[in-house]
Amino acid sequence: MPRRPLILSIAFMLLAAAVGTTSNAHAQDAPARITSPDGRIAFTVWSEQGAPRYAVALDNETVVRASRLGFRFAEGAPLETGLALTGTQTGSHDDTWEQPWGERRLVRDHHNELVASFRYAGNPERGFDLRIRVFDSGVGFRYEVMGDAPHAIIDEMTRFNLPEQSTAWWVPAAGWNRYEYIYEETSLSEVDRAHSPFTARLPDDGPWVAIHEAALHDYSGFYLDQQRGGILDVKLAPGPDGIAVHADANFTTPWRTIQIADAAVGLINSDIILNLNEPNVLGDVSWVEPGKYVGIWWGMHINTQTWGSGPNHGATNENTREMIEFAAENGFDGILVEGWNLGWDGDWFNRQETFSFTEAYPDFDIEALSAYARERGVRLVGHHETSGDLTNYENQMEAGFALYERLGISQVKTGYVADAGDLVRYEADGTPRYEWHYGQYAVNHHLRVLQAAAEHRISINAHEPVKDTGIRRTYPNWISREGARGQEYNAWGVPPNPPEHVPTLAFTRLLSGPMDFTPGIFDLMPRGEDAPSRVQTTLAQQLAHYVTIYSPIQMAADLPDNYLARPDAFQFIRDVPTDWETSIALEGEPGQHIVFARQERGGADWYVGAANGGAARHVGLGLDFLEDGRTYTAQLYLDHPDAHWEHNPYAMMIREMQVTSTDEIEFTLVPGGGAAIRFVAEN
Ligand code: NOJ
Ligand code: CA
């Protein structure tokens, strides 16, 4: 990333020194403090020699040590020194709102609020308010800046100062592969630059913490950059002119969030990110429909089919008709077909102006196929791979969505396959400008796509996206996204996703929102037993992913023949819903294991999914989440005790038993193993 010129920083230092002197008179303003509704979490904010600072504690023990706040701009005085805490306002809030779809229908927003006003000593009209909300499961704060001219932000000074002996789970930031890295588990002191959600556990079995952001609008996404011992600085992805954010004179940042929990699952059972987003602005969104889909997709990833034209072209009339039939017969409502449109021939990665979003290859009759899907009670899922050319997509997306709407297609998977920092957009005179996947331009691009899609009653599932910050609350047509290593890495990744991957995702990436992981591979070694790329889980864990990885749209990603070869296991995928009345993360820790229970929305059945890391373990599953006094038939899909992801991955036991809420079910999770259970309500 470009560094800001030295001359500029010297100018800032001089300016800062000058303003800082004036502020001395206001040193040691009384700190302001706000606690969570249960009183356990405290957020303190103050001005130290004119420099705004905050700290966070749990049960009076420090979680985030004194950390700086503020901004530096390309021009004008920085907002980090010479500031006094001139006033505070407090409030509290408790209500429950309903999601149109989600991991739970009802979400409680219960928090206390403090607005801390920081003003320049010499100019009480200028400065910022820090709006802080403290929930029982953590805190969010954002800046509300008031100025007299637009701001060119070069650096946001927010820090998170954690003990460096904490343990951290993270993926590297600012690398070419966007968010698609294998998670590291290291001492915090070994973190370099890391994306959020960033998860850590404080030393000596201390509390769990996850740092992230909420409501990322018209701003750059941040990553964390470790300074000396444990100090994590917010870094904003810069635009092509070196400016991180072009902001109005008055502007509001996204919320900076710190989730805090005694147990790791507490990070998951927290709705802070959603609660800090604005309510739905789209009105009636009954056209945003959760569901399950299959597709012409995995064949391209395991190299038996191609996106481009030729003898192995996947998106043919014949293949698509077969897939439509398979979907209709097995209860799937969507059929994703990639490689249907002109532009895939040759090397399409990072290529510019290549794709058409309205013209199909001659062997794909989009009109006839959509009509056939309608006849069979299902529909195609659209696909728009941009290969990172934002202008080419923005110029065509309206026509692309209009075509899909006319054909009855209501979901579109988009894609931004380009190296990080290599998204391209063109100025009116044709000059190319390069952007980060998480920079301000890309953030705004995604919003334009969502808004254009909403006009056509279309939902978006973005791959290679900007990270999720809960915007689905405001735009419920952002139905899912990728933003981490998904199943595709098991087709061609060297190495593929390790057994710890999904149990780590649950406590990291998935804290931010739904993921289109594309679970459900049944042929676990599609390239042969000796190939480096393969699925490193048991078959039972592939089933468990439908419960452990939340997404309102879930793919059954494998080839139909592989499902038809194992109809007993396939039954779980046919049964499992994708929209939930409620969800509870029951137990687990990053990389170890994760166990979820979820109740179907609009029904009484419950589902449990357990995904295990590399070490075998025993689970005693208490069923007290079930309704008291009700009998359920539990349909269990469990690892055979002799199973192992590496040498015996298919060994699975399918059992049925009657249970009630007072029972406990015991089972073994083998290395890379899993368990999937459906509880059918009987009375
Ligand atoms: C990457 C996506 O993650 C994958 O699902 C898709 O098949 C390819 N891009 C092509 O668009
Ligand atoms: Ca991808």
C-alpha cells in the first residue's frame, strides 16, 4: 500500500504539536463511562493531554487498554490532538425486531448509549462525537465528525490495545488473495496485518474477544496492523489517489465493534453486528427467498467441465435440463449455471471488458431453459462473474438484471475474481484506476449493485466480496456472500482446507454473517486418492455444514450422480431447511469443534450440526433446547467410531431414536468428523 509522503507527515507533526500545546489547559478531563445493561462491560473514554482515548473492561478487568482515537487528513488539522471532552449524553434502548430471514427471527437490541463530544479547544464548533453502544455481549462505537469542508482521510487512528500474550485466530490482510487464506492460530505478538472479524482469547484463560466493524457504507473497510506489542491499528484500504476515504464535511464512520464473551460460543450468540445496522430500507422483501440450490459448478472446479466453450462446456442445454430435473425431483428451488454467458474463453481471471451479461453461448438457450425450469416449479440462479472489471459490470448490470427478471430469475451470484488491489474501474476518458476489494469505491459499488438488483426484485450472493458488516439488515437482498476459503479450495487448493477450517470459520468469518461456502461434497477425493487436493472431512461433517455454516441459500455442491449413489446420506440435505426461528451455538472453540442447534422457521423441527477439527472427541449433547414435554424422533447421521477424514471418511452410522428435552445424546466426533441430526417433532 502506498505510504503517505514524508513531507506531509512532518507537516502534521508540527501542526499536531501546535494544537497540542493549546490543549494542555484541558488535560485530564474527567473520564466518561458507560456500562452494559448487565453492568459487566464498561467503556471509558477521556482526553489525555488533548488526545482522545478509550478503554474497555469486563468485570473491572481490562480487556482493551488505553487506546487512541482520531483521524489524519491529507489537508487540515488532524483530529487526534488538541481535543477536549466537552460534554456527554447518555441513553438506553431495549426493543426486539424481526428479520425477514435469518439465523433467528427475533433479534433483541438491548444497549446503553453514551455520546462523548470531543471539540478543539480553540474551535468548539469543530471536532467529533463518539457514539458508544454497550451491549451485554460487547461494544460498538463510531465517529460522527463535524467539519467545514470535505475531508480526505489518510489514516483513521483507532487502535485496539490488547495483551500481546493473547491467542489470536486470523487471516493475513493486504495480500493478493483477498480474504481467502487458511486461518492462523498464533500468539497475538505474531500477528502482522489481519482482517476482521479478528478473534482473540486473553491470556490465562481470559475472555474471548472479536474485533470487527458494522454498517460499512461509503467508507473503506479496515484491517488491523500490529504496532508494538499488542497494539492493533486500524488501517483503511487506500484508493488509487492514496486517499483512504473521501468524506463529506460532516461524516459518520462505520461502527467499530468489540465482542466480548466468557465462552467462545458467546461471540457467536451475539447480535451486535446486526443491531448496529439500520433497519430494512427496501420495504416488502417477500421476494427475497431462502432456499437450496444445485448447479453446473463443481465440474468446472474439478476440471471435468469448462466455463468456456468447447467439447466439455458445462452450461449446455442438455446438462442444464438434467440439472433442472434433478433439482425438481429432490426439492431444490435453484439451479446455478456458470459459464452460460459470452466471455469465458481463454484465461478469464483478472481480465478486463471480457464478459457480456446478456448474451449466452449458442449451446445455452436461456429463454427455453428458464421456461422449462418454470414448468418444473424451479428456477435458474443467475451468474455474473465480473473478473474484477467494475466499470464493465456497472455499464451492463441494469440490462443483466432486467433480462433475469423477465425470465423469472430472482437470485444472482456475482464474482470479483481479481487479485486484491487489482479491481479496475475506468475514468470517463478511459484511464484505468485500480481498487482494493475492501476500499471505498468497491464498498459503494456493492451498494449500487444491491440497489439496482432490488429494483428488479433480485437477491445478490457475492463472491470475492468485501467482508460482511451486517448490511443485510438494511438491504435484505444481500442474501449471502463468500469472503473466505470455501469448498472450491478442496477441488484445487494446495493445500486444501484443513480439518480445522470450518470449526475456525465459525468463530471468525462467520461472526460477520452468512457464507456461501457451498457444502455437501460426497465424493471426497474427486481427483483420486493421491491428489493433493481433496476434502479433509468425513462424509458426516459434509452434512453437518448445512447447520454449522449459516446461509439462507445453501448449495448442494456435488454432482447429482454422487448424491444418487448415497441416497441415505442425501436425505439429510433434502430435509434440512435454510431459514431459522432460532439458532444456538452450544459448544466449541476455534479450530477445535463447533456444535449448533437451530429450529426451523415456520416449523417445530430442530437440527443439530457438529463439525470437528483434527482431534477425536466425545460429545454429550444435552437436548434442553427442545420443547419441554414434546417427543421427537431424532434422525442421527454420525461418524462411525472407526471413521477418519484421511483414511476412512465415508464410515457413517444412520440411526433413529425417540427423545425428549430431558435426554442427552452421546456420540464421538472423529478427526475431521461431524454429526448431523434432525429432530422431527411428533406431538
Ligand atoms: C470464484 C467463485 O468463488 C466460484 O464459486 C466461481 O465458480 C468462480 N469464481 C467463477 O466465477
Ligand atoms: Ca472464490
